Amino acid sequence: KIEEKEKMKITEIFKKKGEKYFRECEEEMTLSCLRGEKQILSLGGGAYINTNIRRECKKNSCSFWLNWKKDIIIKRINGSKKRPLAMALNEEDLEKLINERAKIYGLADFTINCDQLNKNKIANKIIKQYEIKNNKS
């Protein structure tokens, strides 16, 4: 059960229990949230890769890919102690990971190119796309 999971930082989970365990917990908790009350849910980079999570997003919600240029992403995550998968990767391997994931992220309902946008402008674009989608329904 979700409530019984011990509270650890993501890096601790990866170190002590491994990525497989983390992904199982991530799936269970994310699916529980997606099937609950309407809410805004921000998924980590690996969550949308999960077929079950992606299917539930398509079924019951509206998904947005907040996309940045590769060099911006690499600069933001290279050497990050909060991203266990990225910690061990060099820039070339990070770029490969970004390219692989971009194919799946592109399956989101909407893509917002965020390179020149601040947080408020990103939020406004999300709201606008969401309203347009819901007014057509």
C-alpha cells in the first residue's frame, strides 16, 4: 500500500532499493493520483515513459510536454545530485537519453516550447491550451 511506503529521497531509494523498486512505487502512486480527484500532477522525466501511466494520462487527463532545447536541459541536469540516472552520465549519454525520451514525450496531448518563456508564460500557455481543449468537448 502507498501509505506503508517508507519516506526516502529519490536518490536514497535508487541507492538502497534500485531503480526497479522506485519505478514500481512511482507507477503505483502516480496511477492512484491520476484515478483520483481532478488535480494538477507534475510527472518526473521517467514517469511518462511508463506505458501504464501514459495510458492513464490519455484516458483521464490532459498531458503537456514542457520542452526545452537539449543544451538547456543538459545544463540543468548535468551533475545534479537529485537525478540518480543523470548523475552517472556524461553529456553525450545525457543527450542520447534526452533524444530517446523526446520520442515518447512527444505523445503528450500538447507540447510547449519553453526556451524563451518564464514560469508565468508557461503556465498561461498551459491554461490556454486546456481551456481550448475543454471548450471543444
